[in-house]
Amino acid sequence: MKSFFVSSTFSDMQAERDILHQRVFPRIRKQLEPYGEDIEGLDLRWGVDTSNMSEKESGKHVVKICIDTIDRCKPYMIILIGERYGWIPDQKVVDEIQDERLSELYRENLSITQMEILYGALKEQENLKHCIFCFRNSEVINSIPEGKRRFKL
């Protein structure tokens, strides 16, 4: 089984992430089935419970889970780039994690999405061969009449 890490800002890429999970991944699974292969799309929108944590602990937990999940999926990533830069964890939160995987790439005011891209896709040149980058162009999407769209926004 190949696992793909799905990277994007959460709030502006909901429709694209839903399309991956509802349409794209099932079609790929069906095509791989005769070969005894399978894929999974790991999307951190689900499964990171921070409800009983302080804001600081929650931030540390999310960053750590993110890096661990990227390692589990490397070198496979699907990166969705939209209009938002994304959540920027406080520098103190990142420093307190004390994870050498982060210390070599993290700079102040780096969004979690940019960190995912730097760590999972760009850190090692070889990884790029296995990453898919999708860029949203809102002007193009908004120019398609709503009745003609094959997706929901």
C-alpha cells in the first residue's frame, strides 16, 4: 500500500480535498485492484484530537503529528495550493517540540503548509518525482458557470 500525504490549508481547500477522497482515490483503488495494490490518502482534517489541550499543547501536537505523518507517507504527497498561506505556529511552540527534523528547516513565521512542503517535498530532490502539486486559479474556476462545473465549491 502506498500512502499519500494530502497537504493544503484546510479552510480554502475543502472541496478539493473532498474530491480527492470521494472521487479520485476510489477510482485509483479500482484501477489498482487487479494488481493487488492499494493507496490511502492521509488527510489530517480527521483524526487529530486536540479538544482537551491548551492552545500551546494543541499546536505542538498538530505539528508533531504532521511531521510524523509525512514521514509515514514519504515520498508521496499531493499538495494543493490555493489563496491562503495558512496557520503559522508560534515560534516558541516549534522550539519546544525539539525535533531535529524541524530545527533544520523551520524559520520564524513559516506556515504549517509551507513547512509540510519544505519537509516532505523539497528537502530531498528525489522526493519531487513522487509529489503532485495542484495550483488553484480562482479566476479560472470562477469563470466556469456554476451549472457547468463538475465539482462543488
